[in-house]
Amino acid sequence: MNGPNNGGLQKTVNSVLSVIPLGGVEEIGMNMTVLEYGEDMIIIDAGLMFPEEDMLGIDFVIPDFTYILENREKVRGIVLSHGHEDHTGALPFLLRELNVPVYGTPLTLGLVREKLREHNLEHIELNSVLPREVVTLGVFEVEFIRVTHSIVDGVGFGIKTPVGLIVHTGDFKLDPTPVDGQLMDFHKFSEYGENGTVLLMSDSTNAEKGGFTFSEKEVRRAFEDIFATAKGRIIIATFASNIHRIQQVIDVAVMFGRKVVLSGKSVIANTQIALDLGYLKIPQNTWMRLDELKNFPDNEVVVITTGSQGEPMSVLSRIATDEHKSIKVKEGDIVILSAKMIPGNEQSIGRIINHLFRRGADVIYEKVSEIHVSGHASKEELKLMLNLVKPKYFMPVHGEFRHKIYHARLAEKTGIPKSNIFILDDGEVLEISEGSVAKGGEVTSGRIYVDGKGVGDVEDMVLRDRRRLAHDGIVLVLIGIEKLTGNIVSGPDIISRGFVFEDASQETITDVKELVVNTMKELDSEIIADKSLIQAKIRSVLKKYLRNTMERKPMIMPIIFEV
Amino acid sequence: MNGPNNGGLQKTVNSVLSVIPLGGVEEIGMNMTVLEYGEDMIIIDAGLMFPEEDMLGIDFVIPDFTYILENREKVRGIVLSHGHEDHTGALPFLLRELNVPVYGTPLTLGLVREKLREHNLEHIELNSVLPREVVTLGVFEVEFIRVTHSIVDGVGFGIKTPVGLIVHTGDFKLDPTPVDGQLMDFHKFSEYGENGTVLLMSDSTNAEKGGFTFSEKEVRRAFEDIFATAKGRIIIATFASNIHRIQQVIDVAVMFGRKVVLSGKSVIANTQIALDLGYLKIPQNTWMRLDELKNFPDNEVVVITTGSQGEPMSVLSRIATDEHKSIKVKEGDIVILSAKMIPGNEQSIGRIINHLFRRGADVIYEKVSEIHVSGHASKEELKLMLNLVKPKYFMPVHGEFRHKIYHARLAEKTGIPKSNIFILDDGEVLEISEGSVAKGGEVTSGRIYVDGKGVGDVEDMVLRDRRRLAHDGIVLVLIGIEKLTGNIVSGPDIISRGFVFEDASQETITDVKELVVNTMKELDSEIIADKSLIQAKIRSVLKKYLRNTMERKPMIMPIIFEV
């Protein structure tokens, strides 16, 4: 049923819809998809990705949105599925280049508003949309559809386009018993299925996992068990945006007669936004301030905070290492890490758990208790979504290659022919016209590293240097030479960082100096005439020497001053 | 029941047994325990630890064994529980300082012999000991007791000492159906319990995990399912020392008419040792050579290799990225990662899985199939061990703090009073005399970093520098000045590595140069007279500038040449 591959963008052909994931289909995070038809373009989400372990010093990564900027006059708006960073974190970077309206549900916009304020982007038009409302953006009619996820107010989209209906799930799970009673909108998704959906894009994050993801309410049972027997303070770390989790902690705290303290900037800010918007239901006299903590018996207190990923500057980390001003952990305290241990963070989290145990606390975490559930659909739920929407074509999104493969296999099982399943990479284009769907070339895409205030000034070459410096450090060789003769008039001095502990390695340093002196002696006049040749020679001699004697490859930088 | 804490080593008191873990009780790995009584000392295991994520550039870590070397004349021998690196990897480093006999089971010694040869330590006396054999080492009578673990020929120890019997489990699980039919020696452990055991040291690695660890044979079922439907080649990556896993692959290969190729140095070496010692049972005509691979149909082939942890230079990694000479992955191939994803390695492993899927292979790994079981006892097994041995005192070993806490709780549940449970850190001493057991001071201990050929020349300060370099790189500021006036005669030149991509950041570089020039102009004569004061000034000005403008903290090194 596939049309021919056109080998390039058909920008001029008005009857073609281009679906272009700019991020989120080769990684978990930096989700961003462009829909383009004729002179109209909309953007679904603009997320960041947290750095992988070899992206040294990088704060986060955003998608390269050059293609959007090149077509800036076409952009009719950005629609947001929910308020998590991996769907909204690139927004400030996009919006400072491009002033377009943003559409999202109230909580999503509440969180985004805060973020835009920090970036002095208050002028951006934010439009609040409720589930089942429809927004018209150029040729696109975007209907917001409620889904359940680990943040409230999540939606997917049903998008009417000239070539038919496109459904995007956003991040979702099928929580049969959501904390706020707001079910996923099964009817809407099934109606799309009934009326005919051309393309489904669906969340692949948990496509490797069998069965169903547990309901958020399951966590409450674990909390109740812990609260029922706890004699001391309870400290709970979770993601600041997980409003339902916070609601459940508060519900159980009230049930067991404990008052709640919030500690940490993000958890206070997010809770305030959720309270203002009515997404948290809190009885009177539930809160206490951090400075009131000492006035209450330990068994009447719950602290909600962040730091569940072992972040070094977080409240939990400071509590664990006795660096927190008002909370000192002691015997009888119970600390609950109510979150997934994200791969890559286990060692930091493990260290914090060890510190807390050492100080006498009991620590409860994912590995030993059911104090967390995922926000993403597992295999059975993904199949159900496919069965509801019954799309003609399917594109797995939100995942690395293996997640897309697993999701594609599920789609095949539900009866979608393999030839109708499209696995795209970031920047690849899926072209849909009436009666034909095919991959159609590629647009500019990639990963932009954000490091401090720098966006894009750290490139792969810089990261390669950082990895090299991280592995074996740097050795500077300082030499002053007489310009004509090449005779050494000062040095060689050796300065190293991250290479060896110099106080204990005087012998190594002496050997290196001697080697430099000998190398310089043997240089012929041609080399002496060219500083860069001297540098190259010293570098190559030292490199070989250090590899042979020490099996190390520090960065070697000869610095030559001519006198 | 505890005696007083003596606050120091009673080296002169002959009636005291000192139990000193030098490693393995604050970490997973680097297992090493000393028993000392009067003029006699024995060492149980001498293992290494793989580096934690912030130990940049470190190859591995070994325990500081200064205390052993200070008492070298006392050492009667080293007994080894099994052949894994975390129990034998520090041996070459210890044995090149100390020539003492080593005792182990045949496979353990087979693996150690290989390792000692690489370090030119063939002169060390290796004594083969079978389970239930007793070795007398000074006042100690050490009985070897068979246990089951993820390597064959593992043992624990029953050690008769003048103050009573000490039991050390080594690494173990209670495999009810071991591949070679060799059960753990339940009788011996229960006999120790019956006759009275003073102290049990037991493996805490899996003390967080509920229930029982599955039998190694469970993996076979998963293999059979995969082999039964596989139409292409099967490539299995596992730990080279997991002889039972290799045996099972071969058994299933024979069952399904496939021939076996080994690929990778360590898997070939270990298999050869196991074959020579009779630990592998292989029917004739099972093997083929790597270069014969092309002569057989895909469905008659199994490749066994290493690289299950995503190690970049491993065979599997090279296969996944098309860099392997003879094995190119293709559609229809099945790749099985038959190993645990060790925390910290998930991202590298994930990348390899993505690469393999991309090349058309099907990939089967821990998350999606039961193709691996742990080698360590879970909670129920740990309690059973405690019930068998019924020790008066208990010391959890092989674990981080949280593992020891969980294990201690299990011991309490089995009826050991809390006051009889001792949680020691590396280097702490447990002193046992008749009728009294107590912590008694500390000996020198710590972690020695091995980096290339360097042992101990990388210390924490060097690692701090590496972390800093890794995070934000380094900025060199080169200036030639006139000695008397401080006037700049050459430069400032800015050279950076791992900081910014200079081609795209000319503005930053120019700003930095200007700042240096202005700073130099304002220096008063006192500062100009002292090069280190100039350097300090430039460093502090640039540090503040880069923090404010870029939110980065590169290492800043002003280098000043006086002319």
C-alpha cells in the first residue's frame, strides 16, 4: 500500500502532510514533532533530554529546531501534551527565537508560565485548552484528549488534517483508578478509531514491559502500610511535578494525623501552582512551615521534598549528609524515595541511601517496596490503544530504537501490516497524501547541548576533549627557548592536572623533564624553526613514553616561549 | 553479652582473635578479610572493585593492604573462595609484595594461575584444595565447604580458631538444581551449627531481595525457547567465567544441532581452563573455529562471546557497530545478553542493543526475558544459612551499608540478638576472645586506585581535578611580560580544551583576552613582582567572569613567562 519514496521534501506540493519528529524517536526525552501542510505548521511539544553519561558537564540537551526557524512564517502554534520537562524544557529556547502562541491544559501552562518568566518570555501568548476542546491552527484542527500519566492534566491529540486524522497519544498509561477520578478519554480514542485514523503516534517508553502498568493508587497502599507502623518522622522524596503522588501523601498524612511540610523550591512552586488551579485538595490545617517542625512530635510530621535521583544539591542529599539546616536525620525517621531509580543515577541514589541508613533512618525505595509506579503504558495498554484507534499507519514515538522495535511488534500483533509501520529517526520525514504514505527525505536535526548559559557552543569535539581530560588528565610542558638555536633557556616545567598525584610521583615528573630535554637536543634546525613542529615532536615522544610506561593517555600540551 | 570496647588492637594479647575486613564491607567488590591470632594471620580473598562512576579514568580499585605488609611475617597463607575478580583481582598486587602460599579449589587456581603468569608471579606456591579438605595455617584449621554460585568450584570456609569456629560463606546462593549436580554442602554448614559457631560472616549482596534466587537451570528453559524457534545465527554474550552458563548454552546447542564458536580472549581462555580441569562436558564435534562460521548454515551456529556490559572494545560491541572482522550482524540473527545489567552500564548496554536492532538482529536481554539469574542468595536463602549455622555472633559482609543493614535485620529475625550483630566498616577490627566479642579499634585501610600501570599514584585530589576537567574543561592563559614593568610583550593567548568550541566562540575568547589585558594594566607593582600573585589575580577575575556570563567553572591556568 506504500507510495513511492520521493527522496526529498515535497514542500511545494500542497496535498502532502509531512510528519517530522525532530526529537524523541532516537532517545527518551527531547520530544518534539512537527506537522506541516502547505503553508501551515504546528509543533507538538518541545522537550529537553537529560544528558547521557558521556555528555560530560552538559546540563541538558534540546533538539535542533533549525527547520522550524527556516519555516518560521508557517508556524501556527505549539501544542503541549503535558508539563514534564521532556515535553516542555526546550520551549524557552524555541520561544526566544520565535514568538508563536502556545496551547496547553491549565496545569501544563501553569508550569510553563513559571519557566517562561525565568527566561523573560512573559510576552508569549499562552492559551488554556480543556480536554475535548478543539483549537484551529491553520489547516489543522487539534482536539485535546485526556490521558492519564504521572502528572495531572496530560492530553493526547486528535488532529484533523486535509489528508485525514492523525492521533498523537502524548505520554500516557491506562490508569483504571486515577487519583482524581479523571479517566483517560476512552470514548474519544475509540471514536477516532471508528471514524478512521490515518496515523497513530504512540508513546513507546515502556514498550519493553509486559502486562499492565499499576495504577497510581497502588502506591497509596504502600504508603498506608508504612504510615501505620511509623513511630518517627516520615520524609518522602518524589518528583516535584507528580501532583497525584503529593496528593496521596497528603491524604495518607491526614488519615494518620500527620501535618505536612514542603521543603525545596520546585516542590513548593509546583504545589502552589496545583493548589491555585484546584488540582490539589487539601483539608485545612494540613500544612506546617519548616520552622515549625521542631514544635511537633516526630510521629505527627511528614516532609515532602525532592532529590529522589540523588542530585547532589537537593534537599534529600543535604539531609543525608548532615548539611541541611533544619532537618537532621535520626534513629526512627523513615525516608521514602517514591520514584524510579533512573538508570545512570543508581550509584548516587545508593550512596544517599547508605548515608541515611548510617544515620539511623529506615529507608524505603523502589527495590524494596512498591512505593512507585510508572507513568507509561506497558505492552497490554499499548495494544489496547492500538485497538481503540485502529490506525491505518503507525509510528512509534518516545523511545530509543529498541523501544520503537518492541512497539512496532505490538502493532503488528494487533493486525497492522509491517509495511504500514514507520520507524523514523529524528529529522526523518513521513509524507502522507491521499492514498500514499512514505518516508520522504530528511530535514536538519540533531542534539544541541546546553551547558550553563551556553546553548550549542559545546559540540562533540569539546565533549571528546572532556572525556579525554576526564580519563587521564592533562600534562603541560612549559619551555622557554632561544629562538635561533632552540637552546632551552627556561624549563622544561611540567604541570599536570588529573594525571598523577605529583607529590608522590616526582620520579615520573623528573623522567618526563629529562625526556623533553633530550628530545630538544636532537631536534634539527628545520624543526627548531617551527614552533608547531617542536610541539608535535614533544607531544609524540611523551605520548609514546607515557603509554608504554604507565598505560595512560593524558592530553599533552607543549607550550613554547621563544626568547 | 558484649565485652568492653578496647579502643585499640590487642596485638600482644594472645588469646584474642582479630577479624579485620580490609575491603568488601563498604562496597560491592574488593573483598578481603584478615584473621589474626597471636603470631598467625590468614587472608580470605583479595579482590578488586570496578570503579564507581565518579572515579574517572580508573581501571579498578584494590584494598589498601598496608596492615598485612606491616605484619608480613605473620601471614601463613591466602585462602580463596572462588575465582571471580572481586575475590582474586588484588592478588597480583599483594603477591608482588608478599610471597605466601595461596589455597583454592582447582578452577579458582586455574584462573589465578593465568593471572599470576601475566604479572610474572609464577613462583607463587598454589595449593589445590578440594571441598571438605582441611588446610592448617598456623593456629587456623581451614575447612573448605562447597557452595553454589555463578562460577563453579566456589567454597565457603569453616575455620577452627583458638576462640572457636568462624564460618565465612564466600559468595553463595542455594541452588537446588545446580548444573553440575554439586549441591551446596548443607550438611557441613548444619554440622557447624550443631557443634557451635562463634561468628558467621555471610554474603550480603542480595540482602535487599525477597524470596529465593532462581536456579541456574531456569536459564536453560529460556534458552530452549529461543533456540526452538530461531532461524538464524544465535550469538550469546555472557561473563567469561560463568562456566555453567557456557555449559548450558552448549547443551542446548547440541540439543538443537548447532555447533559452537567461541569468540573473545577471556571466554576462550576460561573455557580452556574449565575443559582441562573437567568442569565442562562437551560432546565431540561440538566446536567450530571462527573462520569456519561461513561454511555452516546460519541455523547450525551458536557464537559464545563476552561484552554483556557494553564494554566498548568487546567482541559484542564490535559486532554491534560493524567493526568485527568475521561476524556481521544481519536480519534473522538473535543476540542474547545473558547477564545482569550492572547499574552504571545500562546506557552503554542500551546503545549496543539499539545498534543490533538497527542492523536487523533480534536482541534478548534481562529486561525482556529470563536469560539470566543472580549468583547471590536472596532473603530466604540468607535466613536459611543463618538457621543452619546458628552463629552466636554475626557480621554481614560483601555489601554496601544498606545491604549490611538488610542482612542484619534478617539475622535479628532468625533470633540473633541485635547486640550480637556487628556491622563493620573496612579496616575496623572485631576482637573475639573467650566470652567476649567487641569492636576494637581500626587498622590502616582504604581504596587504592589502579590506573594503567600506576597503583596508588592517582589519589582523590587527582580525581577531583579529573571531575572538574570533565565538567567544564580547562582554559590556559599564556602571557609574556616584561619582568620589571609587568607590561605584556606577548599574548595573552587563550588555549582551551573541553571548554567551548573555539571556532564558534571567538567572541568569548576575545572577551577573555580583553579582560586579561585590562586586569594586567591595573596590577600594582607589588603584584607584578610576584608571578604567583599575577596568576591568582587573573584566575580570580576570569573565574568570576565565566561564572557570571556562562555559568561555567573551567579550570583556569594562567601561565606567565617573564622576559
